[in-house]
Amino acid sequence: MLLQVSDLAIRSRSGGVRILDGVDLQLGAGEVLGLVGESGCGKSMTCYAIADLLPAGLVRAGGSVRFDGVDMGSLDEPARRRLRGGRIAMIFQDPTSHLNPVHRVGTYLEGALKRHRGLSGTDARMEAIRLLERVGISDAKRRMNAYPHEFSGGMNQRLMIAHALACEPDLLIADEPTTALDVTTQAQILDLIETVRAETGMAILIVSHDLGVIARLADRAAVMHCGRIVETAPVEALFDRPAHPYTSALIGCMPTVDPDDCDPPRPIRGSVPSLADLPGGCHFHPRCDRRMPACGLARPPLAALADGQSSACFNPVPTW
Ligand SMILES: Nc1ncnc2c1ncn2[C@@H]1O[C@H](COP(=O)(O)OP(=O)(O)OP(=O)(O)O)[C@@H](O)[C@H]1O
């Protein structure tokens, strides 16, 4: 297993609010795992915790992240830094805010090539130009001298992907990589991620609130609700036969462009509870059509069903 996240807990430094509460995730080499869920459920913080980039206000409260068999918590900071940006790369929703505005494009890429692949001088410059061409940035030689603010949002996302590729990572973490882009550019970036995956065989953890993106790119998906994983399954099973009522409700919210599908999207009733004041038991039970008395009393564990599907529900939707 390339990545094994076990019982990961994250809480806020002030107030002790549980942001992640026992997250379990596995990702095999070359696999694409999609992480979905409503806004604020902890998708980004899961990515940041894996990449060891938690914001200052949050701390680890338990659990482990093992990468290629090594517990990342047992490594010192230099070793963790070598992993991050070396074997683990990350791209973000808003690439422009993660790029240093005073660094030229060439300097940014050459720096990564020097740090992680030991290239310098002409070799680094030639490789940086090749990477820009590879991610579809035209006139790459001239654009090596540009600053990020001279690039569009889509070009800066391509630049971040080039930066990730510079390190030849085994795992790319992509946190909402297309959310801030217009639909045409979104499609181009998804094409690029698919191409890069096919060429390199790297594993990808992709976060999106857009189930269509996950259906297109992922082999498997994990559904998150209020800091917990409530379902994991191969994507076809997840979309065809969701077992957790929350997954089923999320899919019911999806708009469709199919003219034969007359069902309007059905919003999930009620609102997402505050992490500071969660209902006991299954946090979804007050909004759930399939709730039973036990659901408010105890936390259902993530239990295996058939064919690689797991669900954390006492009364799952029948999947047969
Ligand atoms: N620095 C921080 N200090 C305290 N709480 C934080 C901090 N950063 C995020 N949070 C809280 O952690 C929770 C999970 O946030 P996260 O960004 O992971 O959600 P998300 O599922 O990625 O949402 P979205 O789809 O809107 O990006 C939210 O309730 C958020 O308010």
C-alpha cells in the first residue's frame, strides 16, 4: 500500500474542536482515489495532514500516516521535507496564491529540479522548458521569464502540475484543482491530469465537491461527512449502488444534463452541523431518512460490504 491513513484525528489548537475524527484511507501505487463531501467536512485538512502541511491553528490528535510503509510521524523534519515535494506533491484550488509572486516561472521550476533531482545550470533550464511544454504551455522558452501574475488561472494550474512533475512524485495530492477555473479550462486541466497519470503511473488523491470530476478520474472514492469517512467504494459501485444514505443523498443533489432524466436535483434536508456542536452517534442521523434509534446513540464503524465497498451505517441502503 502506498498510502495508509489510520484513525487520523485533527483538532483545533484553540477550543479543541475535532476537525478530523478517525479518518481511515488507503491508496495503492498508481491508484486514483477521489475524496468527496460537503463544504467544511474536512477534505482539504485530510490532504494537508497527509502532506504534513497543516495550518498553524490545527494539531494532530492521533492516528498515523504511513507512506510506502514508513510512519511519517517517525521521520525528522528534513526527511519529511524530502518526502513532501519529492515523493509527495500537492496542487491547490487557487494556484496563484501558492506561487511566489516575485519568482519567475523558470526560477520556480529550476529550484524544484535542483532540490529534488540535483539538476542545475543548462540541464535544469532545459528540463524546465520541457516540463512547461509537457503541460501544454506554449512558447515555453519565452515564458520561463514570466511572473505568475502574467499567467491566467489555468496556466498557473499547469505550472503547478509542471512543478509537481519536476519532482517525479509517487503521489499527487490535488485539492479541488479545477474549482476556480472556467468550464473549458476545467476540462483541459482534467485532460492534463489524466494524461500525466497515464504517462507517469503516479497515484493521485483528488478532492472535489464535483462528483462528475470524481466519476471521470477516480478508480475509487471515499465520502466524507463531518470529519469522518462514511463510505468507500470503486467509483462505479459508489454511483450505481451507494450504501450510505449520505452518499445516496449527495448523488441525489447532482444536476444532470440527460434530457431523459426528469428528476430535479434533491437538496439534502437540514444543514451541515457545526463541528463544534455535532449530534451524537452518526453525525448524519438527524438528516437521514433511514435513521433508527441506534443511530443517535453510537458511532457506526466503517464496515466492509461486498466488492470493495465499505459503509459506516447501521441501516445501509441495500446494494444488491
Ligand atoms: N486554520 C484553521 N483553524 C481552525 N479551523 C480550521 C482551520 N482551517 C480549516 N478549519 C476548519 O476545518 C474544517 C474542515 O475544513 P476543510 O477546508 O478541510 O473542509 P473542506 O471539506 O475541504 O471544505 P471545502 O469543500 O469548502 O473546501 C472546517 O470546519 C474549517 O472551518
